[in-house]
Amino acid sequence: MLKKTKAVNNTVGRKIVKPFLSIQTNALSIQDPSAVNHVPQSDSPIMARHEVQNGAPFQAQTVVYNSKKFEDDLKMFGLKIKKHEDNIRILKTQRNKLDDSILDLQGILFSVNLGKYHSSSSPMIKDEDHSHVESEEETVENIIKQEKSAAGILCVLKTRHGNQTSHLLLTKDVLGIVATLGKVDDDNLSRLLSEYLGIETMLAVVCKTYNGVKALETYEQDGSVNKSSGLHGLGTSIGRHLDGRFPVICLENLRPYVGEFLADDPQMRLDLLKPRFPSGESPPGFIGLAVNMINIDNANLFCVTADGHGLRETLFYNLFSGLQVYRTRADMLQALPCIRNGAVSLDGGMVKTNGLFCLGNRLDIDVKFPKSYVRSNLPLNYVETEKRIKEMKWEKERTTGDMEREQGLLDYTKQCFEIKKQELLKFLAESSSSYATQEKMDNRASHSGGARQNDPEMIFALKNQVHYVSSYENVKSTQRRVKE
């Protein structure tokens, strides 16, 4: 009996050795990006090599277990990568909002006083509205000098009859002249914006409705203008003849701005998108948008049209749209990729539209926007606004720091993922090689009378891991193409 048992052992010919694996179960810590050079390697999600070399049998359970471990690690890193990418997107959005708010407040300060009224230099403005009245009167006088213009006729009528003109059938729907409906605090900026619009637009008559437009002019049966009625007849009655065409703007026919307004802004400035480079940074030297640098009387801020719109979101939005204002011509030219609807610079640079440059000397336009009325409590508001700007800049720096930290963690996690992926590919290669060796041995054994079938569980594990890695790489490749 003992001899028979010994013969059986000789037939087997080798001892079955269970492989010993040391699996690292704790996930890699990614709290310190500087530790990327010390990424721990898996002790052995890979089968002990000496067993393969010694001809140990390929264990399907070991392959499945190690494959599952690699899959879990890769999924963990994939989720962390997504988390860091989401955090960066959120922080970038927050930083852009802060940047926009800072630009809005800086634009308001600039449009109000161009740096003249600092808290250390003047605690109170003493001349109140005297400069405001003189400037508006000067603008009206310059309009009246345009003798053969519709704007000149209407200004003469208003000067002589005052508010009674609002009761006349001819002029009751006329809101005013473009040059008198907006005000600008800085004379240089006023000249720039007036030059950008041109004298014809500055003298345009503004009506609330189309009925007001029709009242200004009537026609004969042959289509010619009736010189004895409308604004032509009115001009003749006061000794002014209206020759040629004159522009009239109908507010109810303009397409109004339908977006949001700046929060807590009594001037109802528009919350328009600011110019940005592809990197997300604002162009250096950008001051603000021209449509928000026009000051409007309170009476014209709300409910000017039947739909409840004011002059900023109707008249001036259509006149200036996205016109950008820069400090210097060099700043403006550097920001050309961000300019779509024109730009001006304080030193005289001008771009009408994308690709249309206005060169030469600046024009001295007689009719320009008058100066704004500056309230006596302006310096107090100025100090408060400066404080808000400093707080927002500090918050922006913090957000930028958070973004840099998240980017470091993201880069570190991606490197960990790549290391783990290479380990998996190495494991798959060694497992496949071991399986091929084992298969050859089984084939030789089958020729001598024994047979061993391929282990479907192991084959599935190998194919599953190859599919997982290739699928993840395809997803990342698609994301890169979308971003590009």
C-alpha cells in the first residue's frame, strides 16, 4: 500500500505551492503634492515572479483578485481627478465673478471723478450743481449753433418756451437730443465718446414711440416732404430752415438689453460680460464699458418706454453696445483679440469695429456730453467703494491660491493614476506571459494523455482590465479634444 502511494506522488511530479501575496489596501494619500516622487509601489498585486519562473501553476483567483484591486485603485484616482477638476472650475468661476465686480466698481469710480476726489484731499464738494448747470447750458448752446439741424430747432423751442413744449402735439413725444440725455464726468472721455458716435448721432432726435416720429414730418401725395408742417414748418416759423436729412431714434423700436443689472447700483448699470483672454485674465488697462460710463438722470432710468425700459438698456445700449474703454492705445491694441464691438483709449486710440481702425488726429467736436452733477457726499461713497475693491482683491488672491493648490493636487493625482496604470499594464503583460507558458505546458501534458481547459474566469479578468484602461483613456482623449 505504501509503495502504491509513493507511485502516485511520483506521477504528480511536483508540489502544489499556494502563492503568498502582500496586498496594500490603503489608498494613496494625495494631501502633499511634493510627495509625488515617493508614490508607494504596490508590494505585490503582481504574482510572485519566482513562482512563475519555477513553473508554479497559474492561479485564476490571484489574477481576478489583483485585477479587482487595480480596478478599484484606478477608479479611486479617477474620482479624485474629477473632484479636483470640478473644484478648479468652481474656483475659476468665483474668481471671474470677483474680477468682474472689481472692474465694475473701478469703472464707476473712474466715470465719477477720474481719481480727482480722494478722501485725503477733499472731504466735501462745495460748488454742488453749479458746474452741472453751466456744462448743460453750454451743450445746448452748441446744439443751437447747428442752425440747419432738427436738434437746433428743438433746443431753440425749449429755450424759449420751456416745459410748455411737452404739451405741443408735435413735440410731446420727443424725449430730447442724444447729446443732452447722457452725462459724463470726465471731459476727455466725453470728447472721446462723442467723437466715436459722430456729430450726426449726437444731434439725433429721440422719440418714445413711432407716433412721435410720424408727427415730426408729413408728406405730399408725390412723396415729397411737406415744408409747411411738422418740424419743417416749426423751423420756418422761428426763422430756421431745416435742410437735408436728420436722424430720429424711436425707443419702442429698439431691441432692449434683457440681462441683469449691477447689484445695488442706483444708476442701473448693465451687467455685461467683460473682455477676457482665453486664459481667463482681463486685458491690462481695461477701464470699463462705455454704456456704463454714461450717467443718466433719474427720470430717464426707469419706465421711459411702455415696456418699462430706461434709457440705458435702450438708447445707450444700442449706441455703444460693448464699446470698451482702455487707458492707453497700447493697452487697447494688446486687447484686440477681446474687442468685438469697438474700443477707445484715453490717449485718443479708436477702433470702430473688429478690423476697422480710426487713425489720424482727434476731432474737436463742438457738441459733446455735458458733465455730471456731483453730489456732496461723493467722497464718502468713494472711500466705501475703495474699501469694497480692496476686500474683493484680497478675496480674489485667496481664490487664486486655492486654485493653485487644487491644480497641484490634480497634477499629483494624475501622476498617481499613470503610475498605477503602468503597474496594471505590467501585471497584465506578466500574467499573459505566465498564462501562455502554462498553456504550453498543458498542451504538452495533453499529448501525453492529460488535458486542461483554459480558465474562463482568468481570461475574463484580463480582458476586463484591458477594456477598463482603454475606456478611461478614450474618455480622457475625448475630454481633451472638447477642451481644445
